[in-house]
Amino acid sequence: MPIITISRGSYSRGKEVAEKLAQRLNYACVSREILLEASEEFNIPEISLVRAIHDSPSVLERFRLGKERYISYYQCTLLKHVQKDNVVYHGLAGQYFLQSIPHVFKVRILAKIDDRVKEVMRRDQVSKKEAENILIKDDEERRSWGLKLYGIDGWDSRLYDMVLLIDKLSADDAVDLILEIVKKPVFQTTAASQKVLDDQLMCARIHALLIDYSLMIEVKADDGKVILCNIGESLRSDFRLRSKIEELIMKIEGVKEIIFTGKTIKHEQVDLLHTIR
């Protein structure tokens, strides 16, 4: 069965859909758990992770590498969690972090702005104007974050396999429709799609390790072969640092070979490279 991501704006009933869907499938329903696990594993405050993944880039410019570090930690933790399969994830940025894994079924839940405003007023005990401002600010920050970091608009329907408006449809109706489509063979886990996830998790683990050394290096992996791209002159010329990094990476489960290159490479070029010594 596929991994399912539920993307939604705040107060759009996406959480309700995710929980009911997970119950029907007997899946784990995951959201804030990823924040807590990443916070514990990497020893950083949960609020720092939330700000890195939610706040608009203008708020985060002062964090510089801190922002990228927290995002790297979060993505690594999320990939480790979903590697076990049978997960409905309705937390932050799933449509970005899991977008290239073939057996991820991506759903976007929408609700009319009037309904969202009423829900904010009810929950937060605020006026209609205050509720509108809260939603506008939240939507703008989420949209700006995706555009700045990935060049992708989170409201673009092409990111998703299914987009549902909770209006005439109830949350239960949405669950019924998702269950019908998610059975399709194209969304099922295969050996090939699992390999894609495993390779991405290896990349994420290595990236999280390297960023602790303030190294922003592109990482690629293919069946245990790891390629570190765009390494720069400092790493290329510093044999001691390169040996230290190589030693740390080789401790990661599944790593068989490490390649350093100053170039950006495509996946199909992996077999053409040789380790820089």
C-alpha cells in the first residue's frame, strides 16, 4: 500500500480527513510526531523546526544556514518514518519532502474561506476580521516558503494526485474517494519505488551529517554508491577533512562506496565517475 500525504491549509479539516483515513486503512497517522522525533534525535528545540518549515523566508533570513540545517533534520526524520510504509502523513511540507517517491499518494484538501474563517472564530474566540487576517498571513507564509525554497507553489494542483474541496463533500466522503483511488496499481509499493525511497533516505542521512560541518553539498545515492557533488576547492584540497567525512559516511548502514566530485551530475552518470583521491 502507498504512503499517503494530506496537504491542507490551516482550519481546512485536513486533519480530520487524515485521521479518519488512517483509521479505515489501519495506518499510522503522523504529523507532530516527526517534529518531536527530529527534535529529540538532533537535540534542537521543536519551535526552531516549526519556524524553519513554516515561517516565510523573510523571517528566516537571519538564520542563514540554521534554516537549512533544521529542514535537513526534519526531512531525514520524515523519510525514516515513512520508510516503514503504511503511513498517513498530514504534517508540514509533505508535498515537498516526499514528492519524487513513486508510491506516495498526494492529496490536497481545500475548504472555502468563509468556512475556515468561521472555524478560526470558533476555536480562537476572535472577530471575523482577526480570523481573516490570521488565515491570510498563514497562507502567504506557507506559499512563500515553498516558492523560496523549492520554486514550487504549494497551491499548484499539479503537485497532487487528488484535490478535494470540503464543501458539499463531507470528510467521510473525502475518505471514501481517497480509498477508491489509492487502490490503483500505480500507487502501490514496488521494489523499484522502495529503492527510490531507500536511496533518498541515505542521501538525507548523509546531508544531515554534512550540514553539521557547515557543508552545503548535493548528495546522490544509488544502491550504496554515494556521490558528493559540488564539493568546492576547500574540501577538494583538504585531505584530512575529506577523510574524516568519508569515515563518518561509511558508518551509515548500506553505504558501499563514496565519490567526491566538483561537478553537478545526473543520476545516469553515476557509473561514469571515479573516486577523487
